[in-house]
Amino acid sequence: MARSAKSLDYKVMSPALMSCSFERNDISQRAEGAATKRFVSGDVRVHAGDGAKYILATCEFSAGEELEKADDKQDETTTRQPFFEVKAEYILAVELFDWNPAEPELTKVFSALAAASAWPLFRSYFASVTTQALSDLPPLPIVPDFIDTSVDQD
């Protein structure tokens, strides 16, 4: 059964693109036949103030190809060397009515919202840019594994 607008605890605004970029790096190493692998990452940060009517979150996504170097030992301290990288940052906004969620609940809600609204926009942007760059990368996953989309339904 659909809920009327009056019964909603919050209203979600459409995500807005804040910034985007496409970078190609070190093409000479790629031309020499260096192996590459795809990477996908993202982060959702909530910016909430006490008693605020609007809660904002920024979603930063990044995807591309990075060079694999067989002679280097890679661990968590090794920095990524992207061959090319597509980045975008979106802002999400929620207008609160009769709802005062705790910080962990807000983070979960915004993560689910990011996966449902901003992530599809990034997937589309990534596909457009990589197609124009003549890359043969497969599409990004429909649901990213780095975003927790589980929301309690109390």
C-alpha cells in the first residue's frame, strides 16, 4: 500500500553532481604491455547538524584501470597507480519531518540512497566516458559491494 506524502518521515531530493573528472596516466607503460586490472571504490559521508531540517551527504565514486606490476610486492601500504580513472562526487539531501535519526541510522539510510540514486548516475557517466575513450571495460556492478545497503525496516 502506498503511503501518502503526509505520512512520510523524510523526503529525498534528487542527487546532484558536484564534480567529475577523467584522468589518463602513464600511457607509455600501458603501451609496453603492462597488465591492468579494474578497480571500483566509493565513500558516503553524512554531514548532519543537531536539529537540522535538511541532512546532506556526499558520495564520492572512482573506477578505472590500474597497472599491475609483477615485480612489485603489493600490500595495503602500496598506492594505486591508475592507468586511467573516472571520478565523480554527488550530493544527496534529505528533508526531515517528524524523524530524528541517530548517526548510525543516518549513515545506513544515506548509503542505501546513494546505491539507489547516485551510483546509477556514476555507472552511466563511467560507461559514457570509457566508451568515448575507446576502452573495452565491462560495465560497473549494479550494486556496489563497498556500500552497505541494508536498512532496518522497523
